[in-house]
Amino acid sequence: MPTEQEPARTKRADAARNEKTLLAAAAEVFVSSGVDAPIREIAAKAGVGVGTFYRHFPTRADLITAVYRHQIEACAEAGPTLLAAAETPFEALRQWIDQFTDFLVTKHGLADALQSDSSTFAALHTYFLDRLEPVCAALLKAAIDAGDVQTEISALELMRGVGNLCIGRGTDPRYDPRRLIAVLLKGLRAPL
Amino acid sequence: MPTEQEPARTKRADAARNEKTLLAAAAEVFVSSGVDAPIREIAAKAGVGVGTFYRHFPTRADLITAVYRHQIEACAEAGPTLLAAAETPFEALRQWIDQFTDFLVTKHGLADALQSDSSTFAALHTYFLDRLEPVCAALLKAAIDAGDVQTEISALELMRGVGNLCIGRGTDPRYDPRRLIAVLLKGLRAPL
DNA sequence: TACTAAATGGAGCGACGTTCCGCTTTTCAG
DNA sequence: CTGAAAAGCGGAACGTCGCTCCATTTAGTA
């Protein structure tokens, strides 16, 4: 079995520089134009050609995961921490969902992309789920074991539901995802 | 004040025929390719040019509302009927939401379009809400008055929440919007 | 310095939405 | 019945976007 011992030659200096520049440009453009901003715009802002862009991020999902990797990681790591610190497992779950919601809500269009069935975003969807689903599952299981949650629901379904509810905020001030997510959690909670 | 008494000349026969043909073609294409199928495809299937398409349906939202007008109307009319027939107002609300959900879930991509903040679909969004929001509000108010619902929530928010939860079904068999909507309703319900 | 592999960039292709306007068809007054 | 005028039609054409391809440039190395 080939134990990933390959040289993994270090990237050329200019390539590394361009990648950083692209990441910064993308982060900036995402804020103003959302995660589905034109590639050309990002490449232009970074001062590189589109060919260079695609060399670094073959897929839009690659770019998005790279831009938000830190926050996804933070969210993943928050799970066990919250579980240890909170009064009850259910409270830990609630707080984790809060953090997850904040993340989605502050990134313009990210929630939309996450739920899109377009194959372009399949990888993004997969990445989020692979990383976060186990974390959410642990919290959910703890809450169930504690008897705080009776409803039968999978972590995946819960996360997708929360993600979906985060779509479209900003369009209409009368729609607040957090309120609905609170209702959803209330529905999850065992009677009494 | 000009009392809309204008002649409103009846459409030319061929124009009326083309409109019907386009509607039929669109309904068919929507089933196989979703509501965001290429305009050219619909026009081709109807055997007309794209210019003709745009003459009849200047915006995609116009087409979608025309295609689904009957079902939207049926959903709107079901409100009062259910309220009169059901055991409790909350049960009426639940059944109405069921019908609304069925409608959204069976139309490939309709829920996505409904929540999209793209200005293309703004009219669609408006049409749905103008027609259905009062109906949902009446059901919700009845349930609140009966004491079955305590949570403070607007009909608009509830409808958008349900609509959002309907997004992405079909992609993943493990995600069932109805289950989450049931949880949401449980969360709406007053304790006990 | 000279060589090579990595990296670049932007022209170009196909798909799509949308507009525009010369041509065809329907309608209806006479 | 007839012949304009009005209404409708079609599809070429333009702008935008995602993505690919490859001739050229450049960083690392001996």
C-alpha cells in the first residue's frame, strides 16, 4: 500500500502567492456579490486570468470551502466544547445550531448554494456534511439520551432543515430564520 | 377617473392558440427539467420562436404563475373549507400546510424558485404571497384563538419556512421535508 | 547561465437570457 | 370580397457566464 509518502513538491512561490491573492479577492467579492459571483470578477479583482483561477480552484465548491474552511472548522470544534460546557445536552445542541445559523446567515447566498441540487455544488454539500454531520449527530444523540429529544430525526435532516431555513434572509426583513429555527427546536424537544 | 372600461380587444385567434400551446409545452418541460428549464427548449417544444414566447410571458414568473394558477387557486380555496370541516383549527392548519407542501414538493424546483432572491422571481414570490398569505393567516389566527398555537409567528414567516423546507427534496432520499414540517408544526403547537 | 517543468492568461466555445425588427397572418371596414 | 393596418411571429444577434486549451512566460535548479 503506497503510504502517501510522495515528495508532494512544494508549490512554486508565485503560485502560492496567487492562491492567497485569489482567496482574499474571493472573500471580498463574496461579501458584496454573494458566493455565486462571476468567476471573471474574482479573477479580475485578484489581477489574474481565469485560467489561473481554475488552476487553483477547479470547482466553485473548492473556492468556497477554501474561503470558509476556518469557520467550518471552528463550528466543528465547537460541538464537543459546547457539550461539555452547557447545562444540558439540549442546550448544547441549541447553542451549536445557533452558531451554525450565524455562520450561514452572515454569508450571502451560502445557504442557497449549500442546498442547491446543481452538481456544481455537490462537493460543497459533501464537504459540509462530512465535516459537520458527525458533530451534530453527537449532540443530537446526547440530547436524545438525556431524554430531551424524542422526535425521531437524523442529524443530516436537522442540518439540512436548518440550512434551508437560512435561505432568503436579507430579501425580506419580515423573515427571520432564527425565529423559525427556534420553533423547529421547540418541536424537537420532548413534551415537558 | 377612467373606469377601466377600455375595449380590451379580444386576442387574435392564433395568439390565443400559441399561448395555450406554450402553456402545455411548459407544463410538460417543467416536469422533466424543472421550472428553470431553458426558454428555448419550451419554445421549441411548442414549435414557436423565442420572440413569441417572450411576447406571451415577458418574465419567467409570468409563465410559472400561469402554469400553476389552478393549483394555487385550489390551495387558496381549500383554506376556508378545511377550517369548516376539521376537528380543530390546528388540524385545519396542519392539513392546509400538508396540501401546500404537496404542491411545492411535486413541482420540481418550484420551491427553489419561490425563495430565490433573484429579481427574476420576485413577481412569482409576490403572487404566491398575495394569494396565499391571507388564507394561511386566517388559519393561523383561528388556531391561535383556539389556544392551540402560542408561538408568535406570522403567516408569512410560516409559509416561507415551509417553502424553504421543501427545497432540495429529490436530491437525497434521506431528506424528507414533510418530517421537518411536522416537527415545525409540533413546535408551533402550544404545550399540551 | 541555460534548461525544464510549473504556471500563467486570455482567446475562444457553447449555453443561456433577452431584445429587436423585418416579415407574415389575421382582422375588419368599406 | 378586398386591401391596408394592426397584431403577431420568428430567429438572428448581442451580452454574460462557465469552462477549456495552449502558446508564452517564469521560477527553480544544475
